[in-house]
Amino acid sequence: MTIKKITMWITNIIQAFNESSLFLLIAKKNMELQKKIWSFFEDFGYARAAAHLTRQGFHNENEVLMLDMKEKAIIKAHIKLKQIEELIKLERMKEIKSSYNPLRHYLSHAFYPFMSIKLEE
């Protein structure tokens, strides 16, 4: 194979990988990991600042900082709760879609005025 063919083959593979859902999944997981790492170091910085303020005798400022940390934790918990509620809604929709039988639906509408059709599962 020539170098031109090899480079063309490699670029095609890279392009196919970029267009695949696997690439998107990896990118999403990397973003989640970056957010968790950032959040950890942010909390760590808040804790260090609170310790330094206490050592220096600034108790009122430390209390304000701790309340700010608590408020951020409550916001994070609220966001996590919303995400869980959305996942529950999606799971319910999946269950509804999997149990939906179009034949039963349309036959019942077509013959509703005349009779009741009971299709056995």
C-alpha cells in the first residue's frame, strides 16, 4: 500500500469513529468526569478557606462561607433529584411504549360502536 492509501484509510477510520455513538458516549463520560473533578477541588478549596478563616479568627466570614457551601450542596442535590425524576419519566414512557399494541388500539376504535373486542395476550 502506498502512503496516500494508508493515510486515506486512517482518516476514514477516524471519521467513522467520530460519527459513531461510541465517540459521543466517551465524550459525554469525559465531560462528567471533568465536572466531578472540578466539583471536588472546588469543595476542597472551600474547606481549606474555611479552615484558614477559623485559624485567623474570622468566625463571621467563616460562617458565611460555610452557609454558601451548604447552599451549593442543596442546589446540587436538587439538580440530581430533577435528573432522577426525568429518568423515571423516561422509564415509564419505555414501559408504556413496550406495552402498546396498535392492533388492539385501532380495532377497538373501528369496532367500538358495534361490539367489545377482547384480544388475549
